[in-house]
Amino acid sequence: MDMTKLIRTHRYLLPLLLVLAPAVAQAGDDDHDHVEARELLRRGEILPLPRILDAARERVPGDVIEVELEREDDGWEYEVKVLTEAGRVRKLYIDAGTAKVLKVKDD
């Protein structure tokens, strides 16, 4: 490849790399989420996931398709997405320390 083609190619790659670099770095942060969750469980700050899933299924029967644990101002909260038999996706917000369903909404 001659130098002119190399410069043209890199001229387009640099802006792309600058845009993608923060996204790649942020994706790497998720690699240790399970370690933090395990520590929170060990310390008693959150309940085991099966208890959370039971609370979700009691409130909204269906298949759990996604679970996220997030830090909120007043503590830890699970967001649980459930696919109902009717084909609707419902999102439940559940207190991670008590398994109390805080809110249910259509996703």
C-alpha cells in the first residue's frame, strides 16, 4: 500500500476510534459486576437472585428475559424484564434488599 492510501485510510479510522474508545472502555467496566454483586450479597445488602425472581414472577407471570442490578439514591434496585404469555414485555423495579416490587411498567 502506498503512503497516500495509508494516510487516507487512517484519516477515516482516527475519528472512528475516538468515538468507539469510550464505549469500549465502558463495556469493560461490566466485567466485574458479578464480583460486586457477590460482595453485596455476602454483606447482606442485597437478597439472592432467586428471591428477586420469585417476587417478579408472583407480580408478573412470564419468562424473565433480563435482570440488571443498579445503585439508586436510596439503595440497590433490580430491574427485571418479564415477557408475559400475552407477548408483552413488562419491567419491574424491585428493592434488592427487601424484594418489594416498587413499580411495574410496560417496556
